[in-house]
Amino acid sequence: MYFPVRCFTCGSVLGNLYEDYAKQVKEGKDPAKVLDSMEIERYCCRRMFLSHVEVMDKIAKYKKY
């Protein structure tokens, strides 16, 4: 679905960082190094990025308009 605005565990605001993260990972950069460069150090916050799956495009095909 959509990337969460805040970390589920600690409440840090992360939603504004996802677009930059996704762009860099698509370019072929290592996700761990991208998170390090963005100064995301907490395990709970890193989990939010590493475990996120984009499925909205797949779901939107079945939505009735």
C-alpha cells in the first residue's frame, strides 16, 4: 500500500524520505548504504524502508470507478 508517514514503533517521521530512498535504490545503490547516507540509524525505522512493498499499482487495476 502506501508508505507510512511515521515509524510504527518509535513514531519518527519517515514519509518524506521514502521517495528519495526509492529513487536511489532503483538506480542500483545498496539499500543499507542509502539508509546510512540518509542518517536513518534505528532498526525499527530501517525496517519500515526495507520491508515496504509497492502493491498499489496491482490493487488499482481491480478498483471500480
